[in-house]
Amino acid sequence: MIPLSWYLILSAALVCVGVFGVISRRNAIAMLLGVELILNAVNINLLAFWRYKDVSHVTGQVFTIMVITAAAAEVAVGLAIFIAVYRNKRTIAAEDVADLKG
Amino acid sequence: MAAETLLWLIPLPPLAAFILITLVTGKKKALSHSLAIVGAGSSWLMSLFVFIKAVTRPNLAENPIAASINWLPTGETALRIGVQLDNLSAVVLFFVAWTILMIFIYSVGYHNYGHPAGERDVPGLPPHGADVKDVHGHTHRVPSVEPMYARFFGFLSLFAFAMYLLVVCDNLLLLYTGWEIMGLCSYLLIGFWYGKDSAKKAAMKAFMTTRIGDVFMLLGIVFLYTQAGTLNYREIFGNAALMHALAVNPAGFLGLSQAGAIGLLLFIGTIGKSAQFPLHVWLPDAMEGPTPVSAMIHAATMVSAGVYLAIRIFPLLTAGWEPGDVGTPAMIVVGAVGAFTALFAATIAVAQNDIKRVLAYSTISQLGYMIAAIGVGAYTAAIFHLVTHAFFKALLFLGSGSVIHGVEHGVMHSGEHVDPQDMLNMGGLRKKMPVTFWTFLIGGLALSGFPVITAGFWSKDEILSGAFHSGQIVIFVTLALAALLTAFYTMRQITLTFLGQPRTEAARHAQETPWTMTLPLLILSIFAVAAGWSGIPEHFPLIGGWLPNWFEHFTGAMLGHEGEAPAFSAVPLLVSVIVSLPGLTLGWLVYRGVKIAVDPLKKTLGRLHGLLQHKYYFDELYTFLFIKPAIWVSEVFTSRWMDRVVIDGILHAIARAFLWLGKLVRQGFDVPVVNAGGDAIASGFKKGGAALQPMQSGRVQQYMVVMITVVMVFTAILLAILKLV
């Protein structure tokens, strides 16, 4: 069986890819994709720990489902916001939407 | 119903009438006067009923009709109020009830009820009269109805309430209450025509002058209460030990006993209310009010209240005195004031031309008579004269009102501008106003003490006899002179008004007044004669003993002994006959031939006449002595100096000091510390905000970078710390 650390390394890699995506992409939808990657990295962590520690407790699986649910809701809200922003500004590039500038 | 219960009820109907008229029926003339007369009438009925009960009650003096209840709890005891009808209040109640009812009825006619409202009449001024057209198209000027008709009856009812209260109450406090309400009514009614400046001033004068007396009276009441612990008549005067203590203990001033001091303080109240010298000045001016008011307040009832009080406190004034002795100091003062006032006012009355003013001074003089009677210890004589005087003086006043009314009618007819109250403008009214003439004649004869048939003769004779037997010859002579003058000025008045020929067109067209005015005159004239028959001395030559001397026995019982008439002496009787008849004759002789409006005495007396006509310049003297200084004190001293200079100066100085202090605080603390500090804090935050502003770029990704960097840094630090631990 593959040792736990491999999963953790995979998960860490995914987080890094997700964070890089969020920070570097201009398109807001791409930023959202990055966020999804980060969330899925967390899911891998949760499942890995569940599988390698105590299988009798289903906490890890339940939490994962919760995270997926939250992510779906977040995407729905996020996309709705983007559409609204697009209607107003004809763009969804993150640096163009800087109205909260101090 | 029990007599006690009725006694409680007697004052209440006029009070109810007053409240109803004031609050409800103020606009309805007929309803208002009906209410007032029904109120006065029911009091009158109850009074007569109670009077009969009292007269037929055996031993009334020791066992009066009385009832009382607790009123104000004062510590362990309670101030009680109650009603009481003894011999004195019974006879007073009798004449009060009659005169009040008569005056109420008279007022209906006097204020021209049933006449149209005048087109120029305004509230606060006497009605000017109205023009009416008869069936032939002729315009007549007729008297117009009083604009404030209902209000008059309201005030009159309140007055009646107070007088009844004063008579039936059983203690000095309640008496004082009634006394003060009457003072108020007096003010309201004298100033009834408040649009007249003279009426306004007279009202104030009456109120202020009587107030002086009232203050002393209140002091007397308080003094009495501290010594006796009660104000009930019977508890004080019936307590022999207390009366003895009051008579013996010195009051600590002027060498008076406590009884004498209390008596004199209360007597000053009488001086004010009964217009005795030196507080007499208000009463003649009070004639500014409507004539029923003059009759009611200033002749029959209110001024009688003063004498009533003096008679009430007779045991205090005479404490320690036995009949036959020289009087106590208090008695001497009372006697001197009374006798002096009697003569003094009579001399002024001789020179007055206003028909009501003559009667006003005559009232003062007659009240002086009663006071003098108290001063010489002639208790029953004082009460007797009080009663007879109330009847004939009410009659005379109402008669004079009738005369004025008749002449006013003539003035309206002829259009002359003459004073309808000036007797010199009258004359010959005998034929025009027969009822008024005959009743006025009866009243005048009673006032002057016409021998044997009139009431005034018997009461005056008794006072003269009392003065004679007391040994106070000075008082006796003074009173006799006053009686002579009284007869003279009464006949002068009758002659000038009714006899001879009319001196003006107005007098020629005078008219008899309506029945509401003449009926009271007729009823009162019966009493002006018959009231005297109740007190004919038993030792009087020829007719003495035909009728029992009921009055003497009845009221004398108040003193604890059956009033024993002194041995008969011919001197006072002869004197009273001698002064009355020649006085009357002289009055007729001097004035019968007056053709023009000039007093023949003016030439004879010269400057003395002017002195009398100006009332010895007492008004001017008081103006100079009291009013001017009072105005100076209030306007110059208090207002200009004390108020504007001293008090305002202090206030301004304080204000200035605080202004200076405020400026100091502002410049030293507020501006440099509070303001500058506050500003510094605010601008500091502003600068800080501006410095931090670039952080808020609005770019999400930049925030994210910062956030992740910080998280990583802190995680690193945490790890480092944990490793160290």
C-alpha cells in the first residue's frame, strides 16, 4: 500500500498549484478553478487521514462531502457574481474590478 | 326638622345660588334672579322658623340651639366648627334675613328688569338708557337693563351666604371666614361698575382699609387661641375660670389685661368693618356701588357684622368690670371711639349734597352710637340699636335708591345733564313719588329718633340712658349732640329731596319706581316703626309696661342675669326728645325755602362748611400720610433704588465676574488644551489613514498574496517557537 506521505505530498502539490492559479490568473473564472483545486487538496488530505488512521469513524468522508457541497454552493454564488460583474463592466478580469480601492 | 339641622342649612341656599348663577345661568336674567331670590327666600324662611324656635325655647342663653362637628385635627385636639343660635345671634339673624330678602327683591327693579337693553350699554358701566318707540311712533328714552344683571345677583348671593355664615357660626374662626368673604364681596360689588374709575378706586380703598382692621383682628384671634385653646364662644365666655384669668393676667403691653388686649385687637377689626374713626374713609366712597349694595353691605348687614363682633366680645372688653364701676381701659377706648365717630360723622353728613353720602355718614355715625353703647356697658341697648338701625337704614338706602332711580328717569326725559344723586337738584318729589316719600319719611324719623312712635327713638333713648347711668357724661353729651345733628341732617335731606318745589326739570319729571322696589320699602317701614315696640322700657312714663320689655329680657339673658333696667331717670329721656324735635324743626326751617341749588348753610358757616364738605380733609390727609409715602416707597425706593440699583447692580456684578472667569477659562484651558488636543487626535488619525491608504488597492489577488505571505511567516515563527519549546 502506498504510504500516507505520498498522498500528503500530492495534496501539498495541488494546494500550491491552486494558490498559484488564484494569484496569477487574470480571469476570475480561472481564479475560481484555483480555489476548487485548493478545496480538493483538502479533500484528499481528509480522506487520506481517515483511511490511514481510524476507519471505523466516518468523520473524514462526511467532512469531504460537506466540503464538496460548500464548494458547489460557492461556485454557484461566485459564477452568479461574475455574471453580474460582467454585465456591469463587460469584463471579469480581477484587476479591473478594483472598486473597493481605498 | 330639628332646629339644629335647619341652622346648618341656613347659609347654604344663597351659596348654591351663587355657584349656579356663576357657572350655569350667567346669561339668563330671569332664571338668575329667580335662583337668587329663591335662595335668599329659603334662607329667610328657615331663619324665621329657627328664630321662632329660639324665642320660644326656655333658657336659650344657657342652652342655645347648637351643633358642631370636628373640622381640622390639630395634634390631639381638633378644631371644631359648628352653628349656634343664642339670644344675640337670634335677633341678628332676624333682621339679616328680612333685610337681605328685601334687598334681593328690590334689586330686580333697581336694575331695570324687563326693560330693553341699551344700545350704548357696556358691561362695567351703569346703563345709559334705551330709546323705544310707542304705538304712536314717538320715541321715548327709558332706563335700560343692567348688562351684568346675572353677575350682580351672583355676587349678592355670595354675600348673603357669608353674612348668614357669620351669624349662625359658633366660633371666631368661622366668623372670620364669613367676614373675609364679605370683604371680598364688598370689593366686587363696590367695583361692580368697574368701568368707572371712581368705582375702581373706591373698591380698592374699601378692601385695603378694612384689611388693616382684619390683620389686627386675626392677631386678636390668634392671641385668644393661644390663651384659651379654643375659639368657640361658649367655651370661652362660659368658662368663668378662663375669663377670670384673662381679666387678671397682664398682656405685657400698654398696661392692658389679656382680655383687654384681645378685645381691643378684635375691636380694631370692628373699626375697619364698621367704618369707625380712623378707618371710616372707605364707607362713603363705597357709595359708588349700585344702591342695593349700599343698602345691603354698607348699612344693614356687613357693617352690622362689625358691631355684632364687638357685641360678641363684650365679655372680653368688660372682663373684670362691674356695672356701676368706671369702665375698663378697653371699654373707655371703645366708648371714646364710638362717641367721637358718632359726632364726627354726623357733622360731615350735614354738609354733604349727595343723597347716598349723607346716609353713608349717618351710618358711620349710628354705628358709632352702638359702639359707644358697648363702651359704656349698655349691652342690650347696643343690640337694640343694631336691629332697629338695620331696618330703618336699609329702608332709607333703598328709599334713596328709589329717589335716584326716579330722578334718573326724569333726567332721561328732560335730557338735562344733572347729577341724579345731588339733593340740590331735587325737591318736590313728594307728589311724584308718594310711596317712596312716605316710607322715606318713616325711615328718616326713625333715624332722627322721632319720639315715641319710631323704633329709632327707643333704641337711641336706651343708649343715651345707658351712657347717662354709666356716669360717662362726656360720652353722653357727645352722643346727644350727635343725635341733634342727626335730626337736623335727616330733615335737611327730606326737605331738600321731597318738599318744596322741584329745582330741576329732571325732578319735575321724576316717576315712582316699580313695585319690586316699593314693596320692600313698605315692608321695611313697618319694621322701622314696629321693631321699637319690642323694647319699650318698663319705667317709661305713661306707656311703659303696656308691652313687656321683651328685648331687654331676651338679649340681657346673654350676660347671665335678666337685664335689669336701671332706675328711670328723666334726664336722658328729656334729652332725646329735646334733641330730636328741635333738630327736625331746624332742618325744616333752614331748607324749606331753597329755590336754587345752593346750600344756605354755606353762607352761614363759611369756611367751616367747606371743612365739613371735604370731610375734614381726611382723604387728603391719608393720601399725604400713607398713600404718597407708600407709592414713594414702592416706586422710588423699592423699584428705582433697591431693585434697579442695588439688586440689579449685584446681579450685574455677578454676571460680569462670571463673564470674566469664563473668558479666562476659555483662553487658558479650553482653546489650548481641549480644542487643540481634540484637533491633534483627529488629524493624527487622518494622517494615519492616509498613510495606510495604498494598502487598499482593491485587487483581490494582491490581498491574497499578502495574506498567504503573512500566514506563512506566522507559521514559520510558530514552528520556530514550538521547536524552541
